[in-house]
Amino acid sequence: MLPGGIAKVKVRCISCGCARKKREYMCRSCGSLFEIIPEKKYRGNLKEDFPYISQWVNLGETETPMISGDAISFKLDYYHPTYSYKDRGSRTLVSWIKSDMGTERPLNEDSSGNAGASIAAYGRKAGFQVNIFASEGSNMAKIRQIEAYGAKVHFVNGSREEVAYAAMNASGVYAGHGYVPEFRDGIRTLAYEIFNQNSGKVSDRIFLPLSAGTLFLGVYSGFSHLLESGEIKELPKFVVVQPEGIDPVCSAVNGNTFDPEENRKSIADALVTRKPPLKEKILKNLKEGGRCVSVDDDEIMVAWKKLAGMGILTEYSSAAAYAAYLKKPMGEKPLIVLTGNGLKSISA
């Protein structure tokens, strides 16, 4: 169940364009997911750029660093309260739910990783009881982080889709980061930050790790908003990155065969998504000059070690973005977005 009320923003189905009636997360006409479309020009402050939120939950967020070298730049977007870029989405989603309906119902999220930890932290700060639904065999270091915030973890013996189904049908408010559009909409702030840190200039290539697509679609939405507001003249080109063999988007883009039932694993565990619900929207946005690159575990480890040698400790899943750049350099001074703190990898 999602909160009711009237939105202060345009929310439409990504497939058929129908407006969301209340707070459902799937279109009643075609079953697709929704996206949020900013209707006013970019203003550079949360109150005006996110008019549907009246009360923000705060955990001490700050602008994340950017390191610029001669040939490449890195956005260290793991400098957040729970050490992951997911805090951008969690803060927005949890703030929206609290603003709209209060905190009496529990929050239910399906993620055993960074999104689960992030929703757990922001949910508890806001005053919610938080339930996190996770697959059996999840990364126990991240499960311990989730539990540290006071959330209750429910293990589900089944597929990723079955875990989501359990969370959707639990008593309370479904706060699924891959389905509810307010989470994805919070990632717009990353695009705004990159724009402001570069004094209004944007790298011609931005490398992003890709799993469910919330990062890419959120950043794409933010830059589209900047374009429509007249702040930039064109969108940057995007290179999204997936683990080799667990790459449904890259396979579709590059004309390769992908078997979603094949149970392959990767050290980039945060990027393991075989049936992303937003796949068609991702592919549509990538058609406008985007690329998708698959990298194997050896390539990811080489990139991880190179980053560590620069004093940058990331998750393996974050290092995948740099691995793609090392494999296929593209762009003039491209930007690599690093999304998760490396202590989450080495403490597993």
C-alpha cells in the first residue's frame, strides 16, 4: 500500500504515458512503472526542485567530492551517511512518505544491499518501523549494517522477484527502491551536483555502474531537467556498465544472447540483476548515444586495485565503472561515478 493524496508533480507511466491516479507504483492500464517529470525550471534548491516534499529527513548529507585529473575525473558519490549513493533516493522517498502520510505504518523494502541499509537508516531516523526483505545467501556484511540501524530483516527463499513480491504484499507501506519512482527521482540531485561542481560544464562521457537502473535513469532525468531549463546545451553521453554474463541490458544493446535463468555470480554483487523492471526505459534512453559495456571479475579487480593505489577505496561494484573505462576509453576527460564505499567489500 502506498500513501494517498494529491501529488505536486507530474507522474506518468513510462510506457503508455498515463497519469498516476493516487500513489500506486504500477500503471493500472499497462502494468509498467512510473516516472516523475519536473514541471518547473531547475532552481538549485530542494524546496523548489522537489515540490512534492514538505518535510525533509536529514542525516547530515553534504556535497560529495569530485577528483579531477589530467585525463579523467571521479565523482566519489559514496560520501553519504550510509556510504552509498542510494542515500539520495532513500532520503527523497522516505521524506515523501513521511510528508504525505506520517510514520504510523511500517516501511517495507526489498534489498539485501546498499538500498536496504539506506532505507533502514532514513526510515528509522524518520520514525518508521522498517522491514527489509532479503534473499537467502545475501552479503552478511550489508545485512549487519541493515540490522545496526534497527531494521528487521526477513529472509526469503526464492528469486529476486519473489523477494520483491514478499515486500510488496507485507503489511505497511511498500518503499521498494526499484519500483517506487520517488526513490529514482531523488537521484536527480547527483546530476545537479555534477553540473554545479563543474561550473556549468558537463563531461562528454559519464560512466555509471548499472543494476536496476535507478542510478542511470535518475541521473538522466536530472540532466534532462537541466537541458529543458536552459542550463546546458546538450545531454552528456552515458556509458553504463554490467558484470559479464549478468548483463541483460548490455546483451540487448550489443546484440548478444542473455539467459536470465543462468545462475552466474560476480564480485560486483550490487550489480547482479537478471530481470530489471526498468529495462525498456533504460534501453530507450541509451538509444540517444549511450553505450553499455560488460566487464568480468578480473577486469573489475584490476580496476579496484588501481583505484586503491590512488587512495580511492570503493566497492567492487563501483570499480566496475572504472574497469569499463580501462577496457574501452571514451570521451574527452570523462567522469567516472563511484557509488559505494570499499569498506563494504573488504569487510564481507
